[in-house]
Amino acid sequence: MKYIYLDNAGTTPMATKVIEKMTETMTNTFGNASAVNYYGRQARAILDNSRHVIAESINAKNDNEIVFTSGGTESDNTAIIQTAMARKNEGRHLITTAIEHEAVLKPMAYLEQEGFEVTYLPVDEYGQINLDDLKQAIRSDTILVSIMMGNNEVGSHLPIKEIGEIVAPTNAWFHTDSVQTYGALDIDVQDLKVDLLSVSAHKLNGPKMLGFLYRRDGINFPSLIKGGDQELKRRAGTENVPAITGFAEAVSLLPAEVKEEHRQKYLSFKHQLVDGLKENGIDFEINGHLEENQLPQIISIWFKGFASDSLLTNLDLSGISAAAGSACTAGSLEPSHVLAAMYGEDSPRVAESLRFSFGINNTSEDIDYLIKTLVKIVKK
Amino acid sequence: MKDKSQIRVVVGMSGGVDSSVSAYLLKQQGYDVVGVFMKNWDDKNDSGVCTVTEDYQDVAKVASQIGIPYYSVNFEKEYWDRVFTYFLDEYKDGRTPNPDIMCNKEVKFKAFLDYAMSIDADYIAMGHYAQLRRDEDGRVHLLRGADDNKDQTYFLSQLSQEQLQKVMFPIGHLQKSEVRRIAEEAGLATAKKKDSTGICFIGERNFSKFLGEFLPAQPGEMVTLDGEVKGNHFGLMNYTIGQRKGLGIGGDGKSNEPWFVIGKDLKTNTLLVGQGYHNEHLYANSLDASKLSFVDDISDRGDEFHCTAKFRYRQKDTGVTVKFNEDRTKVEVIFDEPVRAITPGQEVVFYDGEECLGSGTIDHAYKESKLLQYV
């Protein structure tokens, strides 16, 4: 059977050059980057180079603003929980949105249990917040605003620069979860006025269980993970240098012009898919906008009258890997909190939508096959 | 006949050894097998983890060992609407429902069957101890499982011809010990897993406590047929006809024999108790039943016929005469010999030899044509 992978927002295959780079590092450099010996220095040099590549990619002022973590989830947890712990005497109020990833929502819920107050900004049917809501929500005791740059389920792209302008003059720090956008967009942390930014390596053809947290100079809090003094005491634990070189390689493979090329390609896939479904008379709607303020690599579609789980299984049995919301630990789909926030809990979209997310290996033939298969399933 | 690899069989996998072996055997036989786990009950613990996680993980392990794709499907709403509300309603009426029969009729062989058809299944398969015989014209007969001790036709007796035609029971011809042996030889992860017991959604929990969360307990008196108050009960729904445990009455009275539930009076919220396992009020000669369902048309047997019946799971068959009412919506079932503890709400299941004909829900029990006050 032919297999097609359209779940790149979930994870991506590693790029060949990333694998080569990691293999090379694993083969030649095993040292502990914190060790004061020959092998340690070798590892340290590679680690420093990788950190520099990554710092440059977001226009960080200095390399030490990049702290390697075990991934997007740890970066989000660190940014939120450690900000709260460090600033609890200044205030106990945080602001986020209703459509964040669990890696943001769960730490927020945890802080609520610990006596903090969290404001969840609502979104409209395009997965966008109202900036006036944000302005009104910020108080003198607000210590953190955490708003994702791009949504993982529907692909809405939030106006981080405008949000940064709003938050900058206040007492609050500004964190953005950039897990879905770092590999897709050009990000300049200085221009965006963000204080904290979370990234995961495996969303851009890098290795899993690796990410970083950008921490603007002057934003200080201890490591969430307690242990050694690695990462300038910002994250304990021996750095996975081979994976980090792979991460830097993955970043090097994505200069601005390549990202632009990808965006154009994914946008054309989106149009191809939507046009194809229309031509075949499929009754569907896009969740959110098709193009406006949208990440090009993610599209969420409501297939009217078709349960997500059955559609997903049908596609999978035809060799197409897609996604729908998140699964509970027993494997069954949970209603999407993102679609519920956009359209209401009772909207059929919550249980009748699928997400397709494109990646570097996808071709227009894949999209044709997807259309053909969807038509077959829906018209059965 | 189609090549087996062209026949898609969707197996309901619970994470137990029976459904694991069912999937394994079908795969060995060359079918296009897909495993599907059903999540029927929302049972999140405080940290939001589904407690059925382990069962699903076992499905994942076994399916990977066998080499089949596996999925999970959520029927919480269907289960709640079609099984659990019935379950509570029956208790409210003082009866003892059988949710597993309803679960088979409405969820496992209906919602699941519909789901399976939506992913192009030719058949669904389940790990029940029951067998099917298919006539040349496509009609199926439901037969007891080969393992007398495990036969589960009691729970399948409300299924229709249309449902059963789409079903396979791959282990129905096996003894439980053989199923375990096959699982062990194949190295399946569930080979040594303990069998689940009790009603699926209640599991190992305290039944009365569970029921109390949904139905407020209404305590009342325990009274003998002579009107003597023997103590208090904590809600009629917590007792079933013929039950001995949990009454807390000492062995005084007319004899030193233990006390049993011999009836209920819903109107006065009274539990009727009497002494002796063989208390005469526990024995009935006949019953009437409704909500009839037969696997096949049985009009050729006439308005009255003789067969055997079970009144609860794992009971020995009793010879009975079945008499239909005029519009064939109800039956009167007359026993060849008296039967103990006929329980309204449970099923009376009819058999002709090895064949399970169908069943009805017990409404009333009678002793020499006199109604026994069981509800």
C-alpha cells in the first residue's frame, strides 16, 4: 500500500542532512560539554556553534538567550511555571488564550490550583483573539502573557507583533509558544518584543525530545529541572550534543528563501485540496480562514455529517496519515478544545473535522491521492 | 467466494485474552483484520487519565504482535443513552436489569457494527463463547459455545438475524483453556491476563455505592410475610430476589435457617424476607416475559412449543412450555419443574438443543398461577 504522511504538525521525518550531521557527531564527539577535558571541550565547541546558529535564526541579541530543553513542552512549562514562581510577589495573574496547546494550558491549570489567577482570552471563529480583550485583561499584577504564535489544530496565525507592542509597556512578561511557526515563518524576537519563546526541534525535521526556550536577557528564573549547572544554570542535565547539532542543521536548512518556498508550496496544496473537494461536490467548510492570518502548512476541514474518528480510520486504512484533535490515553478522540473555543462546544465541527498538515516530502500527487480517497470515503 | 485477504473483519478488542485470540486466529486464517477498542464509559480519574488506558495499551501490544492496525472508538454517548439509562430505569422500577445484554444489542452489535461498516467491514468479530451456523441461504443460527462453562449465548440472545449475519465468533468452538494455550503459544501480551468480572463500567467498585451516586437510596423496612419487621434495608435497588448476603438478620424466627430476600414491595418500599434457601416463596412455576427477540422467525413452532430455558447466566437449562399471547408480543413460560429466584428484569433465554432461539425480559413470576411479589 501507498503511505502518505499529512500529519507534519504532529511531527516530521528527520531530514537526511540532519541524520548525517547527528551520526557524524555521535561518531566523533561523545564528550560531556561541561567536562573540563579534551573530549568535553570538543563537545562544548560544537554546542556553542549550534547555539549560535539557532540564536541567529531568531535574531537573539546573544547566544546565551537560547536555553536547550527537552522540547516544546518543557520550554512552555519552564516559561510559565518558573515565571510564576519567580514573580509571585509582584503579582499572581496570568493571561493566555483558550486555544493554546496542552503544554501551556496544563501548567496554567496547575498554577490556578496553586492560587494564581488565569484569564483565558476567547477567540473568534477564525481562531483569533480580540486585542481589546487583551488590553482590558492586563492588570498591574499581571506577571505573564502567554499567547501562541500559530495554532496547532487550525493553523490560525496570531498577531504577535501587535501583542508584543501591547504587553511591552506593562509589567507583564510576554511568552509565545512558537512550536508550530518556528520552522515556517521568519521570527525576529526583537521586532516581536517577546521575552520568552518556545520551540521544538522535531516539528522542522529535527530530532525529537529537543527544543529551546528563548529567554531575553534580564528575564531571570531558575531551572525547572533541578540538578547540574548546565545552560548557565538555566536547565540542568547533560546536553544532548548530537541531537543539538542535528537541530542546528535543520535550522540551517531553512533560510528565509527556503521557508518562503515552502509556504508557497503548502499554500498551493491548500488550494489544490479545497478546489478538488469542491469540484467533487464534497460538503465541507474550512475551520478558520483559508489564507488570511493562517499558517500555510495547516488546514482544518469540517466534513459535514462525518464523524472524525471514522474518517480518520478510513483514511488510515487507505494509507493516509492525518489527525483530528487529540486522543485520550485510551486512544479515542477527545472533543477539540480549539474548535469548541471557536465555534462552541455544541458545534458539529468539534466532532466532524480533520487536520491535514504538510511537510517537505509532500507532493501535489499526494494531495491528488488525498482528494481521491476523501471523495471515495465520503461518497460511499 | 472472495479471497480471505479481501474480506475485512473488524474485531472488537477489549484488551482481554478472548478478543486477542479472536483477532490472532482471524489473521492466521488470512483475513484483512482491523482491531478496534471500544471506549464506552467516561471514567477519568482526578488527574484526567482514562482508567481504561491499560486495556487499550494491551490492545496496542497485541495488535502490533499480530500485525494488524488498531483504533479506538468512543461510544460513551451511545452507551449512556441506550444502556445506562435503561439500567437506571429498571432499578427505579425495582427490577434487576442486565446491562450486558443491552450493551450487546445496542452498542457492541449495533453502534460498533455501524462503525465497522463505515470502514468497509464485511464482518465484525467478537471474543464471545458462542458459535454461528450459516445456512446456504445466508440465514444464521446462534449456537452455544463449545465450552459449557463459558457459553455466552445468554448475553447474545437479543441479537437479530440482521445483526448476527455480519458477525464472527472465532473462539466459540474452543475451550477457554485452549484459548489461553493459543495465546501463550503465540506469545500474546494478554495470554496471562486475568478475566474481567462484573459489569464493565462498574468493574471492581462497590456496586451499592456506585448505584447510590445515580439513584438516591431510599431506606425502608425489612418485613416477613407475617408482617414482622426484621430490620431496615438501605434501598430496594440494592437487593435481588434470592439474595442472602447483606441482610444482617440473625438466625432467629421460626427456624434457625438463614434469611433471604423473598420479595419486594415497591409501593411501600418494603423488602420481603423469609427463612431458608428453599423458601417456598422463592420458587415459581411460570413467568411472563416481554421485549421478545428471536434470532430467526419461529412462527413455524406455533403459538405454543416446548424447549429449554435459562433464567440467568450459567444456570442449567430447565424444560419449559412457551405460550405466545395473541399478537405475539409476550409469552407465558411454564416450567417443567419449579425454579428458584426468577428475577424480573433478567432475561429468559430459550434453547432448542444447542441452538439459542432468542429471549424475552422477565416481567412477573408466578407460583401456581399466583403472582409472586418480586417487584
